[in-house]
Amino acid sequence: AQQKRPAADATATFNAHVRQGAYYLNQGSYEKALEEFDKALALNPSSAKAYNLSGLVHFRQKNYQAAESQFLNAVAADASFAPAYNNLGGVYAMQNQWSAAKKMLTKAISLSPDMASAHFSLGAVYFNLGQAEKGTACFAKGIALDPDYLEKNSTSLVGLSMGSVSLAEVHFAFAKLYASAGNIERTVEFLTKAKQAGFQDWQRIARETDFEKIRD
């Protein structure tokens, strides 16, 4: 028992640093968060979770090179750690590297099919690749997995960089999905967002069958 105590103590200290780092991350105290994650990784340099959280700090700071490095460290430590692939997809998308983003997000979904954020992010990537049908299908899957995801993440549109045309089309796609489900309130919400993003082809509401339930 005495021989096991040092390892147990180290694990407890590691977990404490991860928890404190996550707290600082959520508070926006990024330098303090990095200090905690560095301490955690000094105790356990093979922790995919700690690398991933450290990468998220850099991502929030828009230091995408450092973020990519830490997310890659995470998947090197654990090749089945889906959140890091998801976050790599975000890194590449923010730099308009759509093919690389698609590859990472697809990998994340293959490892964790119920990860709603990955489906939403992949949908946005497909729109930027000009593949609206595939993008809409990903959004539909994301909504099915987490109906409140967009409301909880309303400020970032899945956190991805998007041009105005893609952004307008994405909002219109969400309006179509909610219209097909008969949700008038959310349909109007996203039609309004589409208008604000420059959407102009309003005849599509009359043409497209998704709006039949609530067109009147």
C-alpha cells in the first residue's frame, strides 16, 4: 500500500491541475489555464485530455499553430480520442483549410458518432466546399442529437470561419430544417439571420417543400 501511495498522490495532483485548468479556461483566464495544464502534463505527459484542453486555450486565443500542435499531441497520445480530431477540424476550418477540416471531423464522427458538435462543424465545412446537400444532412443529424445545440452556441455558428454567402445559406438551411419539423419560431429566427447575412432568394420559400407545413 505504501508503494502505491506516491502514484495515487500524483494522479490526484494531476486531476486537480486539470480541473483547475478547466475552471480557468471557462473563466477566460487563459494564461493561468495553460500553467495548470503544463503542470498536469509534467505529471502525465501521455494525457490526451490535458493536451486537448491546452490546445483549446490556444484555440480561444486564436493561436492556431500552437493549438494544432497540442491537438496533434493529443491524438498521438491516444489515437481514439475523438474530441481532439474534432478540434483539429476547427483549427483547419478557421484557416479555410476545408479539405483538412473535413478529414478530421469525419474521423471524429467515426470515433464518436453521437458528437453533435462534429456534425454541425462538418455541415458548415460542406457548405464552404459548395456541397449544401451534404451540409444540410449533417445539420439535421446534429439537431437530432442535440436539439438545443444551436441555442447554446448561438454566438459562434459552430465556431467556424465562413464567408457571407455560405453564412446566409447555412442560416437558410437551418430554417428549412426547422420548417420541415413545424417549428415556426426557430424557422423565423433563422430566416431573420439569413436576411441579416445577405440572403435574397425568398422565392425559395414558395418553391421548396420543406416549408409546406408552415408556409401560410
